[in-house]
Amino acid sequence: MHMVDDATGTVHCQFAEAETIWAAAGLLRSWIERYGIPRALYTDWKNVYVRVATAREQREGTVPVTQFGGMCQKLGIRIIAASSPQAKGRVERAHGTHQDRLVKKLRLREISSYTEANCYLEQQYIAEHNRRYARAAAAAADYHRQRPTARQLDEVFWLEEERVVSDDWVVRYKNRLLQLQRETRHWAPAKSRVVVRENEAGAIAIHYRGRLLPFREIQASAERSRERGAAPSSAPPSPSPRRWHAYTPPSTHPWRRGYQHMKTPQFSAAE
């Protein structure tokens, strides 16, 4: 994962197993902690960053937003999707440099894990690369906004999905049942819409109209009954069903007679 400042050519990069939402969010947060909040991100058309509008969004004129895009909206970052690799020439050229130099340096140091590679990037490679290739900006003004606190950033990087509260105040999220607590003064009525949030560590929070709702996770009724075991029944056991046996017709059965014998005799009317 790789970011390049368009004004100076300053780079920042991290290794991740795949280009996922959390990999992109981790790189963006690391950049913000170093330099501040950028005004815009120039990305490709991968669905991590942008997506095609659904039929409903097209009818309503709603701009489609990904989970990563929602995080950027909270930070005031605009996402600009590039239409071609040439449009991202600066970052593509930097990719070529890393694929040549970085791979060889990792091999010389016998680095083969993500943890070791990221430590090498943080401690040596990024600083050396920027000292050699970064240039002074054309203007002295820095358009990065002030970097937020760690607590503020913690509140930004969450996945958010809207869910409907059932009649028994249960919210279903990723095949999990979350039972809302009604003992508090603020609670969501049945059939209302709540926002379920999940961070990278897997912690879940439920919000209704900006308020945090307490909840506890429950198991489905079928799973709970299996754990408790079947309740003993006082009814007598049902008799075992009778087995079906194939029926073999006798030799005199009409099925075993020829077609000629099954013809109906013809009678003529008497004159």
C-alpha cells in the first residue's frame, strides 16, 4: 500500500496481505499521524475506494459511498478516481522504483514476514527514499489540515451498516444476534433503524440518533436448545413406521396377461 504527496513526491508505504478496507485505512491513518489530513486522495477504481451506484441510488440521485469513502467523508477528504494508470503517473513511477530497490533490499536482509518488512520501512527505507527522491514544493503553503488526536481518529475508522430493530429488540448483524437493553432511558423502538459500527479489532457498537445503545449478544433459539438439550417428553414413543415392501403380482394378475386377453368382447344388436 503506497501514498505519494503530489506536491513534493514524499512517499509513505506499508505492507498488507491484500488491498482491503483496513489496509487502506491503516495507511491513511499513518499518513495523517505524520503529516496531517490531506484535502483529496487520487485513487483507482477499485471498489475499496469507489463503487457503482445501485438502481435505487440512481433513482434517488444519491452518490454511492464505500466504507472507506465514509471514513474519508468524516475527515473531509475528497476521493478522486483516476480514469487511467497514466493519470496516476507519480505513484506508478514510484511503484517501479520500489519494485526494483525495495525487493532487493528485503532479500539482502532476509526479511520474509509482514511485521519485519513494515519495521524496516518505518525505521530505514521510507526516510532514505524521501531524502533522495522528495523535492521541495513549488509553494511554501502546506494544505494538509491539522492532525486530529488519537481518540478522534479512533472514532473515525469504523465500518458502519444500517440495520432494523426487530419486534423483540434484536439487531441481526453478520449472522449475530444483538439484544438491545431496554433498561436504559434511551432505547430504540421496534422497527426503527440503527447504525451498527465495527472497528478493526472487532468491537461492535450500536447507535440510534447519535446515542450509544447497550446490548448483549445472544444465540439463536435452535443453537440454545441444542446446548440445553432436548426437554424430556412424557408422551409414549411413537411406533416405528412399517416398512414398505415391493409387491409382486401373481401369475393370474391382469398385469401379467397379454393385451389380447384384456380386450372387451364386441356384441352386435339383435335384429
